[in-house]
Amino acid sequence: MSNYFKHKMRGKSPGEIAGIIIFGALFIAGLAILFGFVIMWLWNWLMPMIFGLTTLTYWQAVGVFILFKILLGGCGGFGGKDKKGSKKSKEEFSKWKHYDDFWKEEGNKAYEAYVDRINSKEESND
């Protein structure tokens, strides 16, 4: 798997990689903050009028969201896990354990052969 990441980051400087990581962290933090404000806005807009409840602060809205996620089964949804579906995804993921060996043995040669096949098909169609 380490070769997969090396392959994806090939040609990128350490500064670019650090920039990608920092941008990703800021993006996720921004989404979390925005999500808290959306929950607060929806609660304060609907709940006091419908049920006569008090308004919430930002941190109370985040707490309510976390509480609901815990009570309703975490991040997995509203029910039990599908045993067959989780087994299938494990099987698909287990294929990646062979990626490093494949890349060491065949790597760019296999990719170049694939590109040549595609190009020859396109030329024969023209």
C-alpha cells in the first residue's frame, strides 16, 4: 500500500503535499463549523415556534447533534449492519494487499502496455 501513495504523490514537492494536507484539514474544519451553524439555525427557526422550546447556542447545537448520533446508532445509520455487505467490502479491500507486489513486478510496464492497447484501438476506429 505504501507504493500506492508514492505513486499518487509522484512529482509533488513536500510543500505541495503539506499544502494538500493543510487545505484538507481546513476544509473539514470549515464544514464542521458550517454544519453546527446550520443545525443551530434550523433549531432556532423551527423548535421554538412548533414546540415552544428555547433557542440554542452554537455549542448546544453541536452537542445535540452528537447526542442524536449516539442515540440513533452512530455514523452507521438507523439499523444494524448488513453482514453480507460488510463482508463484501472487506473482500474488495483485501485485494489491495496485492497492490505493492503487483507494482514492484509489473508496474509501469503493464500500464504502458494498457495505454498502447487503448491507442491502437482508437487508431483502428478512426
